[in-house]
Amino acid sequence: MSAGVLVRQSVRGATALRGGRAWRPTPYQAAGFLFFLVMSLAYWAVPLCCDAGQHAAVVERLKADLLDPRHPMADLPGAGSAYYSPYAVAQGLFARLTGWGGWEVVRLAGPVNLLVLLTGLGRFVRVLTPRPWAPVLALGAMTLLWGTERAWWSGYLGLLSMTGNLGYPSAFAIGLTFWAWALTGARARDARRVRYVGPSGLRGLPGYAGLGLLYGLVLLVHPITAVAAALGAVALVAGWQRGWRGAVAGRWALTGGVATASAAVWPYFDVFALAGDDSVDGMHRVLYLDLPGQFWLALLGLPALWRRGRASVRDPLVLMLVLDCAVVAYGWFSGHYTYGRILGLTLVPLQFALAVELAAPRPWGWWRRALGGAAAAGALLGFLTVQAGAVVPRTLDPVGFEQPPDWPTYEWAARHIGPGEVVITDGYYAGHAIAGYGPNLAAPAWPDPSLDERERGRRVADVERYLAPDSTRAERAGVVRRYGVRWLLLTRWHPVPEEAVVVAWSERTGEVLARVGATGSATR
């Protein structure tokens, strides 16, 4: 080979076009792909339950009328319902194009949301550290290091709770939050990405505006997750941004302004009116009642976070935990318990700090070895006490792990009920599920900003009176006329009123579907 001439050895096969360098997946790409397959199958294997009926009902209403949907669960106007987010509208459009029902769309949303979540997590952790195993450890910590008692709530990302809530808007919003944090951290930390050149000073501004759109989307999709998203953004900018000149402040002001404006122009509901809505605070008080049992394993990340804080009091993960804890404490002391919904993301600084610490190259000192041993023991304990039932089927369970809820389906009843027809039920499961097939409830199971809570209370009282053992036929007829009731879906413990006609019943639960009101078949 003569001087100054580079001779490249010829390369044959599939790697030729890449200069002889074969592609190899990163540790996170391999682990993330395997996790995606396992959790998608686990999610599909578990019957949808809990809030899934509400989200399926939202899809059904948007499928029926994309521009002016009715209330998700009642025969009432739906204007102002916070469930009609861009995420839900996209689902409704998909349902209209495919003809799929609400339950099928929510089921399909699980893997889609999981993909957004996994890619966002990987991107965010890579902003925190270049260590290749850190995203893998962060995924393990986020799904296993919770507590030794079940924490089952929308927005909680333990393995077990994922089997129920991956199809919810909260999972999608958390995935978007990780993406937003990654982009925010990259701009705050890398001066080359925020340098503006040229006489106009506009270069780079579209990126900050686009980031604002992303935060605005999080706000519309799941407003309570947006609280944690905003706190994380503040922590990242306050921790890493240097040189607060006018131009720097202007860029971040642009991001905040676009986020606010994009949320404000959404036509389906006023997201900022939710700040004064306390209709769901009471039901969220339970979030605060067992914090140690549900979350104590996450404290294994405290030494790693303490070490980061000693290195810099402006460390973003440290600031993020402090801000999140302050909002959670405000929720408790103010009685606005809904703010406790950010508890799932409050654990992220602890879990991710631990992952970054344990991804350090070896050899390890005694301190890191002790921390790694404690984390491994904690992950195993969390898996065996709470999370194992997510991935170990009941038929293969050797010890009786705690399993996800096993709710019944109501397809047997829905096939007789016409879309939009009104149902009265005394069953907890039926009251949360039946609207997801297209029918309406006389009394919605959940509060909704589009329905005055006093009106919902009156409807609940009327239904309770209808179902009371001492109700008269005249009283029941009055409720039927008032709300246009066509169907009763009653548990096996409740007698069927004399004026009702039994149409179907469930072999599994013993529940009975009976027709009241107008005569004639409603079979579809």
C-alpha cells in the first residue's frame, strides 16, 4: 500500500453496503424488544377491567359522532368532557375507519402505548448517561422496584399494573413525557443544540416550538401526568441550563407558550378549567393510605440520588424528586388528593438514579457492590411478592402469585342492547363495563366535567330508589320514563321486577338482562 492511499478490503455479503460493519442491537434494544413481546402478550391475556370500560365507551361515542360526541356513559351532551383528547379522537377515527368496537381499540392500544413508553424511556436515559446498560436497568427498576403490596392504578408502571393499564391514555402520556424530557434535557445540556446564529436569530426556534406542542399534547391527553411532566421539565432546565441570557429565557418561554396555546385551542374541552374541579378528589384519597407498603422498594435508589445531590445540588433527578414530593404533599394537606396520581412518576428519579449508578463500568468499589446487591434483592422481592403474576399464567403458577383482576365480559348482554339504549344495573363490574359496548347508563359510574356532579348525584339516587327492595311499580315506572330506560342488568342477588321481561343471563356470574319500557326487540 503506497503512502497516503487507503485500501479498503473488499467486503461480501449483507454487510457490504455498510462498509463491513455488521449491525448489532444495543443491550436496551434487545431487552426492550423482549420486554415488548412478553408484556404485550401478558396484556392481551388478561381480561380488560376497571377503567377500560370508560375508555372503550369514549371510543364508541367518537365512533358514532367524531365532531360532537355524547357523554361517555349517559344519554347526555358530551361537550366539555376531558376524555375527548387528541388521543381519544385518533382512536375514534381509527374505529370509524376499521369498524372495530371500543373494546378492540383499547386492547390494540396497549402495545402501541408500550412502544411509545419504551422508546421514550430509552431516549431519556441516554440523555442522563451514555452507559449502554443504564436503560435496561432503568426498565427493570421502573417495573419491579415499587413495594411489597399491590399498587394498581392508572399511571402506575409496575409489571402487574401494566397488564391492566397499558391501553389507557396515561400510559401513552407517560411515554410522551419521557420523550419530552429527553428533548428538554438535550437542549438544556448541550450548548451546541441551543446556539442561535444568523441575523434573524430564528435558527432552532422551531425545535423549541415543537417541544411545546409535545408538552401541550401531554396536557390534553392526561392532565395529571402533565403536572409531573412540567415539574420534570423545570428540573431539567433548572439543573442543566447555563447562562440565562434573554435569548435563552425566550426559547424556553416559547416552549411554555406553545404548550399553553396548543392546549387552549383544543375544541372538545377546556383543560385549564380542570384545575378547579374537585369532583374526583374524594376517590383519590385512597392513593395516600398505603404509601410505605406500595412504594418502599423504590427507596433503594435513595443512596444513588443522594450521591448525585452531593455532586451537584442542581442535579435534575434530585430536583425532580423534590418538586414531585412537594406536589404530592400539597395534595394530601389541601385535600386535593387527585395530585397523588403523580406518585407513579415520583418514583422515576429514584429508580433511574439507581439504574445510572449501577450501569457504571467495573471494577466496582464496595459501596456500589453493596448497592447492586440490595437492588437485586429488592427487585427479586418485588417480583415474588407482587409483580410475578403479570407474566406467570395462572395455569403455570407454582406458588399462587397475586394475579391481575379477572373481570367478566358483557358481550352476552351487549348483543341484545341497541347502541345508545339506557341501562340500569346494580352490578359493580357491569356499571363500569357495559357502556364500553355502546349502551348508556342511567347513572354514570364516574364523575365527568361535562355533567354537573349534582345531576349525577340525582341520577344515582334515582337508580338506588329504583333498585330498592321497597320500591313501588309506579316509582320504577317514573324512573324508566325520566331516563328512557330500556334494560335492567341485575346481579343474581337482586330480584327481577314483575314488569320486566328476562332476555338473557350469564352462566359465569348469574347476572340477568331484562327488558323494561317500550316493547319490541332490540336485538342487533
